[in-house]
Amino acid sequence: MRALTYHGKHDVRVDTVPDPEIVNPRDAIIEVTSTAICGSDLHLYDGVIPGVLSGDILGHEFMGRVVDTGRDSTLKKGQRVVVPFTISCGACFHCQKQQYSACDNSNPADTQDLTEPVYGQALSALFGYSHLTGGYPGGQAEYVRVPYSDVGPVVIPDGLDDEKVLFLSDILPTGWMAAENCQIEPGDTVAVWGCGPVGLFAVQSALLMGAAQVIAIDHYPHRLDLARRMGAKVIDYRRTRVLEALREMTGGVGPDAVIDAVGMESHGLAVDNVMDTVKQKVGMGADRGHALREAIMACRKGGRVSVPGVYGGFLDKFPLGAFMEKGLQWRTGQTHVQRYTKDLLRRIEEGEIDTTFLISHRLPLEDAPRGYDNFRNNQDEWTKVVLTP
Amino acid sequence: MTIQPYRRHRRHRRQRHDERPNLVLAIGAGLFAVGAIALWQARQRAMRHHRGVRDSAPGRTSRRTYYNGLAVTGRSVTINRPRAELYAFWRDFTNLPQFMENIDEVEVQGDLTSWTIRAPAGRSVLVKTRIVSDRENEQIAWRSVDGSDVETEGKVMLHDAPGGRGTVVEAVIAYRPPGGELGRLIAKLFQAEPEVQGRRDLKRFKMLMETGEVSTADNRKPD
Ligand SMILES: [Zn+2]
Ligand SMILES: [Zn+2]
């Protein structure tokens, strides 16, 4: 089959590789019909994630048609499914508590050894995201082996276009969980740093959850415009002093909840964790640590801090004093995708959520390397790339 | 309030113990009776300090890893399945290669079991064990017998996890690395490996019991 593979920093190619086959009883094989490039794929592309080997198949946002099933799969050949980027067994303590991204079992035993020393415990495996998260071949390919196919994949009724549901695989539930972590109450103001895909979906979700006001912060004009069209007020941090603006837009109080969606979309273990990138210009043109520090400073006393943005290691100059003295609450984590897919699919079917606005470019899989290049270097225009094998 | 880092705190305490007897001696012979008691108390404290306060941690987490020349390693894992099921699966030793990666063959004759364990350089090691304790749904313990390449003993203990969270499985293995060329081979296998291998094997046991399969990222079956 053809698949987008990693060959080194800024070097991805579409190669011919062996087709996957059923290995375990609960597996299914999916023929991919649509797959997206995620912001976090750019971390792999930039070569800052350890444990990515030459020849690894990338991609964790994909959907397709079931073409083969193992003995214990509950899927049927021909069904259309969206596959969550987190691989979860459904049977362990964490899966049963719906903490799917903390699954004990999907990450193979030997790769768990790589994570344990860094985090204390290993997390669930992810598709197409380095051997530190299991080393499973990803979805930017013609076919994917999907383990635990009775737990993750969401069956999509015919008549719903791929583009309407593809983002159930990651960024829509991620934005939704970011908003849910804000525990929004009537009258609340929610401030969102970063208007990438997850930030935009967080804006949309926070409004659906009843926030009185959502304020989005970025500097890319097109992305700010998308946030405005979703119903957010926007702050261009190149033009405006953010802390003062947030105070003045909330009657001197500060936002009730803040979301750090910068640097975002990275699914973990980035060695570029703030320590290294602190001086580097990333995404918003400021380092990620900056957004988080600013969010904590802005947040009202007793407010909530939601962090869908990923941090791999240690954060320098964390304002622990402000955090503690103001009595803030902190909620974060990799997305428990399977917890949200059913509800979000219903909202899409009922027309409550439309995610297609985000897609700026559609390319054949063969052109994926061009997609990576532009998605990285032309962020304002290239908001989301969808590939079709 | 000042919070000292643990290590500094400990050093501080040790200094106090060291100083106490000197202080007592300096008070002089006229206060001998009082001094002796203080000295004795200080020694008791120092001894207690030396031995360490008995804590609740299992022996395998001790900083000391050798006991009577035996290397000891162990690990526990919580498995979301009933005790009886796990016991029954483990008690049939021929099941173990399903999750123990470097065991090639298991042969059971009564309470004697022969294990063929893969070693580096295409070699293999034969371990022969006898069951020394078998309590249904609670514990299985074994010890090597004459003719085994490695002197080893081990046990697996099962107890209910709190709050209906399944079963806590604890496995402890002790072994004496032998001498000779075979010894070096075994040492390589056993010193570097039992801890790592044991940890991975227990995780694969959990996977198999909870999900019915052992997770792998391989896209194709092994040939
Ligand atoms: Zn993603
Ligand atoms: Zn699980």
C-alpha cells in the first residue's frame, strides 16, 4: 500500500509499504477514505519528538471503510468508521472510568518502559505518533490496522460526508474536552489562547455549553476572523495588551476560565517542552509557556485553568504563587476521545456542530509532503489539510 | 514554616545524634548517672537510626537488593479480573509462555516443572522447579531443584484489590547467579533481565487477562 512515512526532519515521503493484516482477535483493517494532517504532526515533522524512526507511518486523524475484521471485532465489513487517535482497550480500570487516554493495556509492554521513567506510569498508545506512545503505524495511508476495534471506532451512518465527521478522531473532542474542563457556569467568560483547530473548537464548544462570553487570543488575521465568525470576541495580541484587555472586558474581574490551546495539538512527549522552546517562536509567535503563564495571571480568583495544549516535560518560571494564592483549579490531559464521540456525532447529525469550515485544503495522499510543508510554513491560510488516498 | 528537602533533613538529624554523646560526656563524671541514661538513650536512638525505622514497604523495594547472596526482584500489578480466574490461569504453567516472552517451552510432570528459557547468543537455559506452596486463589511458590541451571525461588501472591478493582498480583523472584561460562551467560540473562522481563511479563499477563490479547504495534503477524 501507499503511506506517508517519516525519513527525517522535514523529510516525509509517500512510500510503498506492506499492507497491514489482522494480528489480534479484536483487530479490524480500515481502508482509509479521509485523513488529516494535525498540528501535532508538525512536531514530528520538525524532528522534535524522540522515538520516531525512519519509515514510521504518520497520521492519527483518519476514517474509512472496514475491509477485514478479527474474530472478536464487533465491526462489520463495509461499515464506515471514524477512528479515535487514542487506542484504548475498554476493559482496564481507566477505560472503565472513561479515562481512555490513560488506558493501561494498549501501549505494548516494552514501549511502556520508555514512558514510565518520564511520567511515573505509561499512557495509552496513539496512532502514528512515535514509539514512545506505542509505535503503532498511523492513518496517512491506504490501510490501517485498528486494534481494539470493538472499543474505539465510531460507526458513521451513510449520508454523512467524511468531512463532517472526520474531526471526531481528535480535534473536535479535544476542543470539547477543553471547554468541559472549564466547568462553565451561566454568565461565565472563557478566554482561549490560540485559534488553531483545537482553540477554534474550544470556542465553539464553550459557547454551546453556555458561556456568556468567549474571548479568543491570537495574531493570525484569518484565524481570528474564524473565531469571530464562531461568535467569539477576539484579541490580537500584537496590537493589544492582553492582560489589561481581558481585565477591562470582564469588568475588572478576569475570565472565569482560561484555556491554553497554544502549542497544542501535540500529543505528548515533545522534547521541545518549554525548557527548550522558551526562546523559540512557536505558533502564536510567543513561546507556549508564555500563553500558560499569561492565562494563569489573567484568570479570576478561584477560576479554572484548562490545558489541552500539550507539555511534554518541565515548565520554566511557572507562576505557582499566583496559581496557589488565587486558588485556581487545573484540569488537563490527553483527550479521552471515546468519551465524547457518540454525543458529538449526534450534535453533528442534528446540525448543531459544523466542523467543515476549518478545512482549507484538500489533497491526494500522494501530495502529502506538500501539505506538510505548507501547513507548517503558511499557517494563516492553511488551517487544515485533508488527504484522500 | 520552613520545609527542608528530605535529604538535608536527614543529615541534620544524623548530626544531632552524633553530637549528643559528646555533649553528655562534657557534662562530666559528677552527673554520671544522668549521663549514662542519656548516653544509652542516644545510643538507642542512633541504633534505631542505623537500622532505620521499620516501614510498611515490601522488602523488594529495599535499597538493598541482595539477601544471603540471592538477588531479589519483584513487582505488583492490579488486574481487573477475579482472583480465581487469575489463579487458575497461572496455575497451569503451560499457559505462561502466552505472556512470558522468553520462555520457549514448559514441561510439567506432577509438581516438577522444566522451563526452557531463551538466553543470548542462541543459547537456552534449563530451569527445573518444584512447587513448594500452593494455596488455591492465594499463592503459588516454587523453588529450583537439583539439575536446574539456576538456583532460584519465587512466588506469586494474589489478593483482592480494594473497592472491587480486581486482583493485586505480586510476583517475587530470587536467584543466585552461578559461576563458569554458563554462569556468565545466565548472569547476563538474569542480572540484566529478570527485573525488566518480570515487569513486562506481568504487564502482558494483565493485558491478556483484561483484554484477551497481548498488545502489539506490529502490522503483520510474525512469520
Ligand atoms: Zn491530532
Ligand atoms: Zn484500557
